Amino acid sequence: MRIGMLTEGGYPYATGEARLWCDRLVRGLPQHEFELYALSRSAEQEERGRVVLPEHVTRVWTAPLWAPADDGRTYSRRERRRFAECFKDLVRGICAGEPEPFAAGLYGLAELAREQGGLYAALRSETAVRAVESACRAPGALRSVQRAQVADLLDFVDELERLLRPLSLDWYEDLREVDVCHAAAGGVAALPGLLAKRFFGVPLLVTEYGVQLRAHYLEHSADASPGQGGPGATGAGRGAPRPAVRALLAAFHMRLAAEIYARADLLTPGNAHARRWQERCGATRDRLQTVYPGMEADRFATVGEDPDCGDPDTLVWVGRIEPAKDLIALLHAFAEVRRAAPDTRLRIFATAAVPGYLADCRSLAAQLFPDEAADAVTAGENPVTFEEIGGPEAPSPADAYGSGRVVVLSSVIEGFPITLAEAMLCGRATVSTDVGAVCEVIGGTGLVVPPRNPRALADACLSLLRDPERAQRLGAAARARALELFTVEQNVAAFKEIYLRLLAGGPARPDGGIPFEQPPEARVPGHWTSPTWAAPAAAADRTPAAPAGAPGAGPGAGEARGAGPAPATTTTTEATV
């Protein structure tokens, strides 16, 4: 079977979202061929390179969402008129919240890009700005967008061009040949699959371990503080987007999510929390199937099978240090714990950190817990330590979790709590806040308290510190649950069954194709009739593509096939990338 996998800001790049589970899925299904279609988010991500890919990844296409994509195209009067009609439908659907005009405009723009080339100049034209202004002022427009100013319109059009850039790629022309199209996220990543579904009837599977619409809301709510930039900022040096821009972008993501959920053959949320978001956006229950993310249980086996390892008086926190994790509340809770149990320590292991927030946490820890010394000649030691995974005392995540008997999660915002599932695989008792999918993950094998409640968090920690036998029983139950639900094996088995079910359901292809009508050998890479002296050319196809515009970069290296304007790279490989 041939699987076309769509990603944004992750796999096959060495950094980013969905990198690990996509890599584990691809490696877990060596009997299938995979083609990767990846959108990158930054130049830094591309500079860090890609992971080594297995042999059954036969093709890799990449395109940047961060770089300008001006193709220098000009448009005839007829093309401009057609663009104006489609774009007016699109923005009317965005501003008025109407699904039909949005879908008509989206597919109309895709057909125009398919026939005439890219849409970069058209989407940034005065025609586009005036169309957005008219839609914002029209009767029935959302109240939050009615007062958009010229600067807001320009920012929104600039961001909309970036979000619609996949329309100008010809990826869906290649996706027509795959058996199943699998989008590793919703939103922009799923656009090529949505077009392949629309034009060629290719079955579309969308997996969301973090709902893109929810992520957009959280990102821009964080950016809303005055003077704060960030990932959601639009325009160079202009800080966070203004309220009207945020409202327009939220409306676009809402309409795009609703269209994807309505057209996808199957949606696989990673937990019930994500599933509820999808249902609120129009997904029907008969096309929803929860598939939990898979983790490598073997990495945690040594710690998980030794319930006596770790300091019984140590609390452990692992994760990215950022405001959503609410370490401030954790430190105040630990102050209550120390009053009742003076020998307790708190070890904070950072996988990454927001520098300013980390400095605030260190400062608060120094104020709440001055360095303590046993006597006048002994160096003082703080009961709270900030450490990094990979250091001498915690070379791996398993060592970090195994350093104590109780693992704490203090988040105020959470999707699927990966660190909590890892702690369960390590057989640790857990104390968590009731956010996101926490209750679904632990399933009664840990203690749950309300978020932003340091006193409740402290009481729960003390109850486990004072009763080691109970903590051990909860840890054993947690490990058994994690081994049943959150392993790579169950994740791969679930997607293997889903791929076969989608294919067995029969394609709705306009050309009337049927599954397996061509033998597998019909798709062997290379040309059977190529003479032996042509072998170097075939070998060249297996090397990573040169950057666009680099010396020696051919049509397959610097741009997507066809007339698509967005810079894209491709690698056809039988070995590694």
C-alpha cells in the first residue's frame, strides 16, 4: 500500500511537532510505501536537517511556509476576474461564518492555481485587500471583524497568503497515485490531502494529537499581552496581532477545521479532549476513532520494573518550563509540603524552557527556600533544584522520573500529557491537575486536583509521601495501564487496521479506479529500460535535494513539479535521507 503522509513543522525534520510518533509509525509499517509531504515553519528548522528515513520512504517533498514565495507571475484580466470571484466567496465565508461560500471559494482558488500557477501576487493584491474590507463591512459579518482598519486588513491578507500557500503546490497531483492520504495534523497540513480528496477521491485520514484550532486560540491568547511578539505575530517587528486580525484568523481556522472534518473519511483524535473539540467543530461521531499516541516502553522498563528505586522523599517534575505549566503554583505548593515534611526535595527537570519564565521560577524558589546548611561550616543547599535531562545525574528521561517516588504535573493548559504517560510507564505515582486529557490518561491510577490550587496540590503530594505503600500500588497500576494503552505497538496496530479499512471501503475516485488494480512491481522506482550507463542518474535521485537556487539544483530539487510557485524540494529515495 502507498501512504501519502502530510506534516507541518515536524517530521521528517529533526525538530518540531509530531516528529516522534510519525517516525515510529513509518518504521513500524515496513510493508507499506510512504511518501512524505512536509511543510517547514522556519529556516532554523530546515538548517537542523532531517532524521534518517527508512528504505520504504520512497519520496520526500518539502516546502517552506516562512519564506516569501513570489513567483513573478502576472495575470490576465479574465484570471483576475475569476480570482476576485473565488476570493470574495472565501472571505465572505470567513467573515460571516458561512461554510458553503468558504468551501466554494477555497476549491475555486485551488482550481485556479492548478490551471494557471501560483496565487502569491493575487493573494497580496489590492483586489484581495478590498475584498476582505467589503466582507468585514457587509451585513451579517462577525462583530469582532467589523471595525478592522487598513493595517488589520493588510496583516490579515499577508498571513492568509502564507496559510493558503499549499494551494499553489501541485502535491495533490502526486497524491492522486497514493492509496491513502494521512495528514499528521489538521489545519494547513491537511490542505493538500483535502484537495486530493476533492479532485481525485483519495481517502483522507486526519490525526490530531493537538487540535490545530485550539492551538491557534492558545497561541494568540498568549500573544495578546501588550508589546509581546511571538509565533503568532504578523508583520516584521509589529508585535502581536491586533484584535481584529486575531478574530479574522480565528474565523479562518474555524472554517478550515469544519471543512476538513466534514470531508475527511476518518478522524483519529489522540484523546477524548481532542475528540470533543472536533465534535464541536462539526465532526460526526461515526467518523471518529480515538488512537492514543505510542511511546517506547522499553526505554522506561528498567525504572518501571524496580518499584524501590528513587528517593521516597523526592517530588519530581519533568517538562518544558513555560507559563502553561504553572511552576509558580507548584513552588507555592511545595512550600506547604516543606512545612509539613521538612526533608522533602523537589527536582525540576527541564526538557526546554522559556528563558524569562525560567528566571522568574528560579527567583521565586530562592525567595521561598533560602539555602539551608546543617552547620556553620557546611555549604547551604536549596531543596528545589533546576536540572536538565541529559546531565550527569539524569542522562535520560527514565533516570529523571526514577529519581523520586512521586511525579507532579501542575499545568493549567494541557492536551495529551506525554510526561504523565512516561511517568506511568516508569511505575511512578502521580499527582496532576485536572486539565486536558489528564483524567483520561491516568484513569484512576493517580491523584487529581483542581488547577491553580497550590493547597490542594500540596495535600495530595503529602498524602502519597506519608503512605509509601499506597504510592507503590498506584505506580504499579499506572504502569499496567500505560503498557496497555500507550505503547508504540498498539498505535501502529491501530493505524495498520485503519489503513486497510479505508482502502477496503473502496475509493470514490472520479476515474473509477479500484484498489490493487496495478501490480506492486508497476511502481518499482527507476526505469526498467534504462541502460546500464544511465545508473549515475538514478543514483543522483537518491541524494538529498539541493536548496532552491543552489548550484546544480535541478527542477526536482529547487521547485515542485509543474508550475507551482512556492519553493519546494523533493527527494526520491530507496535508502536514507
